[in-house]
Amino acid sequence: MDERQFTPALGRVAPARFFDFAVALTRERLWRGLAVAYAAPRPGDVVVDVGCGTGTLLQAVLRVEPTVTAIGVDPDRTLLDLARRKVATSGASARWHAATGDQLAGVVEPGSADVVMSSLVLHQCPVAVKRAILGSMFAALRPGGRLVIADFGRQRTTLMRTAFRVVQLADGKADTQPNADGIVPELMAEAGFDDVREPEWVPTINGSISIYVGRRP
Ligand SMILES: C[S@@+](CC[C@H](N)C(=O)[O-])C[C@H]1O[C@@H](n2cnc3c(N)ncnc32)[C@H](O)[C@@H]1O
């Protein structure tokens, strides 16, 4: 996939530099905290964040376990610059790569990552790209490595389906509706992940955000 072809962080509604303000409205500390808890980073782990945006998730991982090798991947160089500055300001260090999530082979040695994470990315991608990213994540992980995804998932209630329309307005229905219909765990299993589960879902002002976990056998 071409690095220039991707939906920007705030879709069609606002410049990406406003992303941190917008995402703060989504009970962000709760679902990011859950994502980090399920990732359970250990000393020295290699942790890759796919579509890392402004680096907030990796920053949370580094706060919990400062010795991880943190690798942020995103096609948007403007956001990567913000991420680099934000994480450096907090005194932590990470590596940053401009690439789409289906190109992880060029970023980390295949089979070497302990944890691959991603937040709020798959809902913005066409189904074929969701598939390609999950396949690339699978290949990046070592056997036994963990995948943790935090993203808009199955919208279980009328209230959440209605709230999710805001996201659909920004990012378009074609890419977002499969997530709302619950496609993510199916695609994870199809990519080869074992023990695929959705242990949490967090209702927010924009629809519910699910935590999905899986393991490379
Ligand atoms: C809604 S933002 C989420 C950013 C960040 N993960 C977070 O939780 O704050 C979506 C991000 O996905 C990135 N993105 C879009 N298409 C992508 C792709 N095909 N591969 C990897 N990242 C992608 C965008 O550049 C943007 O940074």
C-alpha cells in the first residue's frame, strides 16, 4: 500500500493536529489503560504500535514499562513528528517509522515482536487493508507474541449505533460499518491468531471502543 494513501487521523472533519483534543472526548484514559493492561508489557519486550498517530499509546506503554523497545509506525509524517516530540518531552525513547501497517516487514525483523498494538486504525481502513495489516502484524510477532487492538468494534445498542454515526460521518460508512458489524475478531482469526477474544468494550460519546486480543501460535 502506498504510504500516501490513507485516511487522515480525523477523517474529513478536521486537520490531524487537532486529533489529541478530539480523542480526549472518548474516555481515552480508560480504554488506553485497558489496552496497556492486556498488552502487559514486560522488561525488554519489543512493542510495536501500528498507526501510532501522535504516540499516546506508546507513551502509556513506556510509562508502565520504561525498558521496552517501543516502535511507532504511521504513514503520516506530521503525526510522527508530534509523537517524537511528545515522547521525548516525557523523557522516554522510541523508534518511529513512516509506513503503513501492511509494511511491517520493512520495520521489524519478522517473528521478533513480543507485542503488537493498534488503536483507532482498523475502523478507518477498507476491509482488504484491515486484512493486510492483520497479516503483517501476525508476521511481525514471535510465536506466543500478543496482539492488542483498541478500536470501534461491534456497536451493540441503538444508542451506540447512533453515537457511532459521528465517526461514520468523518471516516465514511464503507470502511467503518464492517467494524460496527463485528468483523475484527473474524479477521484476526483468519490471519492466524489464536485465543481471539473481545474482553472489554467501552461505551463512549462516539460509539463503543472494543479491546480485542489474540496470540500468535
Ligand atoms: C484515528 S488515528 C489513531 C492514532 C493513534 N493510534 C491513537 O490511538 O491515538 C488513525 C491513525 O491511523 C493511521 N493510518 C491510517 N491508515 C493507516 C494504515 N494503512 N496503516 C497504518 N496506519 C494508518 C493514520 O495516519 C492515523 O495516525
